[in-house]
Amino acid sequence: MYNLIIRKQADKKLRSLGVIDRTRIAEAIYALRQEPIDNELNIRKMVGESFYRLRVGKWRIIFEKDDMIKVIAIEKIGSRGDVYK
């Protein structure tokens, strides 16, 4: 199990979402925390970056992971079109 750090920007966005989206994203983050290499999660490494993205419907979770100290840092949460900017 990895430790989880949620940055202020990601936490603010998560709190602003509706109950259904917030629940789906929270469940995906919990699954990510349990096993970040799970093939059932839609995770891709971002090209030219040290970040990964997790797809949850129309939402994207941008995160960084450190396998040495077992930490996942959630950097951004946003809709598909806005999160990559």
C-alpha cells in the first residue's frame, strides 16, 4: 500500500465535484493507492513527463509515484480537455 498525498489544487477540485463524480474518483484513488500497477485501472505514463494519468470517465487524475518510498502524489484532477494545460 502506498501513502497518498493530495495537493491543494486537486483537493479543491475534488471537493467542488458532484457526489457521483466525487465518489467515482475517490474509489479510483483508493484502488490506485492499493495497487498502482493494476491493469484494470486505466493508467498511462505521460509522454515527456514524470507524471502518470488515471482515467475515470471524463475525468483525469494526474499523479506522480515514487516506488522507493511508496508515495503517490495526486497533482491535478480535471476534465479531459482542461487537465493537461
